[in-house]
Amino acid sequence: MKTRMKIAALVFAACALCGIAWSQAKAIKIAVASFELLTAEADAEKPGENAAQLIAANLGSLSRFQLRKSGEVEGYIRKLELAQAGAANPDELRGVGEALKINYIAVGSISRFGALYQVDVRTVNVDDWSIVHSSGIDSYTVDSACRYVNKDIQITFTGGELEGKEKEGADKTTVTVFKFDDANVMAQGAGYGGAFAEMLNSELGALRKLQVIERTHSKALINEKALEMAGVIENNDADGYLKVRGIAYRLTGGIRVFKDVTCIAYELLSTEGGAPVFTGYTEIVSLDGMRPVARHIARNVEDALNNKIGTLRLTADPPGAEVSIDGLPAGTAPVLTFLPKGAHQIKVSSRGYETAVRDMAIEPKQVNLADFKLERLSRKLLDEALLLERMNNWEAAVAKYQEFIERYGDTDEANEAWYRKGHVLQNYMAKYTEALAAFEALIKRYPDAMTRAEAWFGLAKTYTAMGNPVKAKEALRVLVEKFPDSFAAEEGKVMLVGK
């Protein structure tokens, strides 16, 4: 009987140990870092340590968290600050969570605008510094703000929520808050830019449809250096670091403070080349409006990236082909750009190739691919027209030039056809009105300088033949002033002297 009781006790103890081990394995292993004080008013009161203790006490009281004492991670935090300043290698910080036996760190900041305190607390994954939980609140006391944050943690920071957010992260657009400048004298020194960036960071981190990478500051480096692990660094190659770490966009801006109004401008930039994809501007009459504005901007950014903006990646054969989108130049292929959701017309052209035009629907939250293979342009019609000219078959030559224009009107080669058509109409057929139309059409096409010079000279000769010396002189003056080094200008000078 005693033997059976001993066995039962051992089994019970083993089960209890297994339960404890399972509970510890499932626990959210976390530490709380010291809070940063971001404005002069907050710094003067030193409420950071008390706020961090209130948050840590709450986490420690909840069974789903396994709390590490803050002192055990302070060495890690100091290394972070050195990495921010460029005095330490950020790669040494990778995998530190395993050594510290934590998966997450809660980072926080406190700022004060007038009577209101702004308290922001974000929990981040120590390996990739993605925000997994975020709370931000304004309140008349730091203690009441911390009570709100603690209540939010109790309700929303659960194992299920955490697991869901981290699984979804791989499919979300990744963004980080870069920096907000204190852009005038009244803003400088008060730390408004850094404080607003923290609010915006928290408001973005609380949204479910974006993956937000944490940015954090040491007090001495407010708005100067950001966490290099996340690629948020202050130098000309910042976008390169962000891109390598999988961060697609950075949000940046500036704050100007005046007596009666505070102005906030922001722009969302692609890390692929730094192109702006979304911009905004707002004004508030009181600093109490900073938090609502940050929340509004965060939602606008989330909406833009998920519902309004799509990425276009365009390639072309041959490479280097000129690209225009909706009639505006977009560079040379390959092109990576960002467009509003919806239909767009894309034109790709290259000398010696037929121009390709395609209507394309841009969808948000994805890379829209477009590959253009241009067909070699045939000069057969153009060569036939030139042969007809040599045979003095003017009507047939003009018809061939027109056929070439209609088929290849968007190409550089069509410029030659326009000029030859005008030349034949003016010199050999005395069809001056049609010749003027051909030369004017050529000028409006904005071809290369040499061709434009010839077109202006053609206009001058046509007006002269029509008995309109005033218009002829106007055309010659434009020719000589704008294209002084062209052969046409030399002939134009002779004509001007004769007039």
C-alpha cells in the first residue's frame, strides 16, 4: 500500500513539474527597459523610473508573463545606445534574447506638452524589433496613464493575440518611423519632433494591418540616431540599411511651432530609392491635439499602404527604354515606382523599336509586374518614301511618309517622316498650309535639338514662300536664338540678312 502511495506521489510530482515546465515554455518572457524622457518638461520631473516600475509590476502580476528584472537587461540597453551612436557593432546584439532568456522587451517614453503627459509603451521582439503590442495615452498624471496602459495589457496582450500578430507579420507591409525634425526655433530644444515620432510609432504599432519596426532613442540622441538593428540610421545610406532588413517604407516629417498654431508635415518614403509615395500636412491650434493627429496620420498611412497605393515593377527589352505613365516621364527601364490604385496607361519606347502602350490596373498591397518586349521597328515604309522622293514622285512619297507616321507615330523615327513630309510639301508641291501643319506638329513633338532647328527653318521658308515675311522673321529669330550652333541657324542668319 505504501509503495502504491509513493508511486502515486511521484507521478503527481512529475505531472506537476511537467505542468510547470509547460507553463514556463508557454509564458511570454519579457523585460521592461528604462523609459526615455523626450521633452524638457518631462525630463525636469524624472518620472521615467516610476513609470517603468508600474508597468513591470503589472506584467509580473499576470501569470502569462515571465518577467526578467530590469537590471538584468540594462547591459543590453547600454549596448543598444552604443549601437545608436555608432560606437558598437549592432550585429553583436543579435540572438541576445536567448542569452537573456527573454523574447520581448517593453520600451517606453514620456513627454509632456503643457498639462498633458504622453506615455507610450511598446513591446518588441528582441530578434527583429517588430512591435507586437503597443499602447499610448495622454493624461494629466503619469500614474493614471500607466493604469490605462496596464489595463490595456491585461485585456489585449495575450498569448493568442501575440501568436496571431507574429504569424501575420510575414505577409504585412513593413514600415518604420524615421525622424521628425524640430523645424523652427520654437520647436527646437523642446523635443517636440522626437516626442511626436514616439506617439506616431505607438499609434502605428497598435494597428493590425502593418508590421512596424521599433525606433527608440537614448536621451542624448533624441531625433539623431535610431536603432541600427532595425536599419533606422541617420546617414545618406539609410534606405539601403532599411531595405536589407526588409523594411519597405520609412515615415518622416517635421514640426513647426508658432504662437497660435502647430504645423505637422509628413511623408512616407520608399526605401527602394527614397521616392515619396504618400504625403500629408495638418495644423493644430493646441499641443493637446498631438496624440489625435498621430492617430489620424497612422490610420491614413495604414489605409494608403493597404488600400490606395500599389507598387509597379517594370522591366523592358531593350533595357534603358524610356517609360512614361499617364503621360508623364517615369525614367528608363527597369522602373520601380508607386502608383495610386486603379487604371494607368504605360508607354515604353526606345529608338529603333516600336512604341508599346498598355493599360494596366494597379492593385494595392502587392508588387504589380509589367514586362515589355519591344518589337524592332521596320524602316521599310520610310525607305520606300525616300526612294519615291528621288524618283520625284511627290504625291506617293508624302503618302508613304503619312503611312509611316500613322503606324509609328510615337517613335523617334517618326520625327524624320514629319520633317521629310513638310519638306516635300513646301519645296516641291507648293502645299504651304499642309507644310506648315507638318513642321508645327514636329516642333510640338519636342524631338532632338537638331530636328527642331530644321523644323523652324522649314517654317521660315514656308512663310517666305507664302509671302509672309513677318512670320518668317519670327521663325528665323527663334531658330538663331535657341539653336545657334545648328547648320539650320547658319542658313537662317543668311536669310535674315537678306530680309
